[in-house]
Amino acid sequence: MKLTAMMFLTVDGVYQGPGAPDEDRRGGFERGGWLGPYANQETWRFITSVYERADALLLGRVTWEIWEAYWPHHDEGDPVSHGINVLPKYVPSTTLTDPTWQNTHVIEGDVEAAVRELKAKPGRELQVHGSGGLLRWLLERDLVDELNLLLYPVVLGDGLRLFPERGQTHDLTLVESRSMPSGVTIQTYRPGGRATFGNVAE
């Protein structure tokens, strides 16, 4: 399976709490719910098309907990809500034990080896949604094959960011770029290892 990721980001790189004010208040975050004002059908069609390609999900523990509290009660039978509920969900965690949400599998021990094993299985896509810490970890180990960043035209000035001020470099090849009527832009990248550096030609 190809490992792909989709992440909602603000212009200043925040991924925390896009869906609702109380979705993720870690660190005293009070600016959640920034995605709603920019929702539109065209963006939703793109999101749905991504989920239609999923054969399994790879989620961080916090994202899994947020989803586990919401999606079992909001299954509308569409590729997003129903897919999230029924697809295999793999969660790297040392603290999550005996999950009751259907088709949840906890990854313990060597996470990198487990992810590589999942990628080697037949299928279409193993997808990461949200899970900023996990996604950053996967990128640092060159495990991500495709990265879909949905960039929302808002600056929050607070919140958890996908890329910290100091961290690993990444070279990204732009595969596709599109813009939505709301001002949201969708950038699809193919990660290509580390960034390179040199002088600007005169």
C-alpha cells in the first residue's frame, strides 16, 4: 500500500483543532474551529475522493481518541464517515489498551518496522489524517509517499504546528496544485528526502 497523508493547515502551519472549539484544547488552545468558515462542496468532494482510495488508516493516539468519541455516532454511510468507522485503524501507542472501536489495532514495539510491514501489504492506500506528531515522525523516516496539504487562509498565531521552528529538512516535489472558491489551496507533494542548499545564481 502507498502511504499517503492529508492534513488541514493554517497559513502559519497550525493543525490543531480544525473542526470545533473543543476538539483539541491541548496546551490551553482556544482557537479551534477555524476550518468551518471555509467549508464548501468542492473541498468536500476532494476530501471524499481521498477517503475513497483508503484501504486502512494510520492514526496518532490523540486523533484516534477524538475520532472515537465522534464518528461512531455520525456514520452517514458516505466514504468519509463510514470509511473511518469500518476501515482498519492502526494506532502506534504505549498507552492505548483494549480499544473497543471496531477494527482498531494498536501498534506496539518497533513502529517503523510495523509501518513498513503495512506498506508492503497489497492494497491501495494506507492513509494518515491529522496526527501531526505522527506525520512529522513518518516524514523524518521517509515513510510518506504522498502528502496532501489543505492550506486555509487564516493565521492563528497559536497552536500545534506540523513543522517546528527547528527540525528535519524535507524536499517536496509538487505533483498537483488547486484552489477552492473559499480561498483554500490544496497542494499535493511527493516527499523526496532531505533538502539541498546552494548559492543563488547571479
